[in-house]
Amino acid sequence: MNRTIQKDVEYEVSSNRQSGQTLLESGAKALAESALQPHSTRRKHPSLVGYFLMAIGLGAIALSVRYASTILAFGGLGLTFWGVLAFFIQPEKYVQKDLMGATAAASLRSIDSLMIGMGYREKGVYIPTANSDKAVVFVPSEPFSKIPESTATEGKTFLNDPDGLLVVPPGLALASLIEKKLGFKLKNCGIEPLLRRLPEVLIDDLEIVRDVEIDYKGDTVTFKLVDSIYADFCREVRDTSRRCGLGCPMCSALACTLSIATGKPVVFEEDKALSKTATVSSYKLLSEDRL
């Protein structure tokens, strides 16, 4: 009789252990399948995974009360916890690189053609605005033009003295996002704090590049970007735009941050590909009032 009772108890414990293990495995499988689903599916059903895990967890807790099983109780609590957590884990929205390039390249080409048609063919210069934490691009109508004062750029598109066109930089929004991740105001902060913090922002916070090297000598700042998400887009802009082109959003954003941080006009000199994964862009900080 005692052997029969012992066998029944051992069978029940073994059965409960297997049930708890099965519940945990099913919950882990559900989370893994949710993580591997395409973006469009993941965005629609994160709450369904949470309900599924909570239902299994609460069911396990109910069974643990019925059969006095601690294994089912702990397994049910674990699944319920992951079910509640699933409601707070929402996937980020990502855009494919080719889609990003296709939509933005056409706009940059339109701006480039418009400037040519209006006679503005000279190299543009990034200028910090006086009353805001932004920058604008001044494209002169003639070479060796005078650079306008920051106070003269507020709320204007065309300038007469000096003669030129003011354009919103294509990387201004990205520059604002970089400033937000930096954790301090860019305006007149100086170039040293910016260059110390910028690599961490680009690599870890925004994950725009895999690696970045910065070389600052005299009035020239050079960035070496490895595996930039803008690499293909930058190559297309480089091959199709002119010398007065504004650059891709990445190159333009770096010029904006340099101009805002230093309070100086900045010229985007050039960018070139070192390899399939690495590109180099250089910028010149101007201390004179002429190009």
C-alpha cells in the first residue's frame, strides 16, 4: 500500500515537472516566434502574445492550487510576468535603406536643379542662425562672396548683400536628433565637447554607423564612417550632384552640428569612398567673412 502511494506521488511530481517544463518551453517558443516575425506582423500582434502567455500562466497557477504543485505555481508566475511584459515591449519602426534613399534622393535632385536654374552654382556654406539652435546653407551667386552675418539670415530666402540663396539643410532634422541624444545644447558649446560625445551617439545611441574616426587639425574636421546606413545614398548624391550640392543627410547633419557648436561658418569640402564599407567626409571651419 505504501509503495503504491509513493509511486502515485512520484508520478504526480514527475507529471507536474513535465507540465511546468512544457509551459515554459511553449512560452519561450511564442516569444521567439514573435521576435522572428516580419515587421508588419510584429507591429500588429504584440498584445496577442501577451494575452497568450498570461492565459497559460494564469491557467498554470489555477492548476497549481488544484494539485498543490509548486512547479506549476512558479511556472505560471513566470509566464504571467512575461505576458505582462509583452504589453510594454513594442517594436521600433524601421525603414529599408533603399526606400529611404529613393524617397530622399529625388527631393535633393529637385533642389539641386532648382538652384542651377536660378543661377546659384557656387559652393554652399553652413551658417548658424542667431536666434535659434539651427543652421542654414548660404549659396552665393558669385565666387569669393562675402559670408552674411547670422542675424541677416533670419526668416529670409534671398539675400541682396551679399547676393545669394538661403536653403534649409537636408540634414537639419538629423542634426536636431543628434543634439537630443548628446544630452546638452549644441549652440556655442565648442567643438571639443561635441567631438568627445559624438562617436557614442552615432554608434550606440542612433546606430547610424558601426564605427567612426574623427580627425581635427587646424580648421579642418574629417570623419571616417564605417558601415553608415547612408553610405549608398551618399554615393548616389556624390555621383549626381554638383560641387555646390548640399550633401546627403548624414554629411549635411555633421556640417550643421559643427556650425552650431562652434558658431562659425562651415564648408562641406568633399566626401569620398575609401572602400565598400568606409567613407570619409571633410569640413572646413571658416574664420574669415569671405569664401
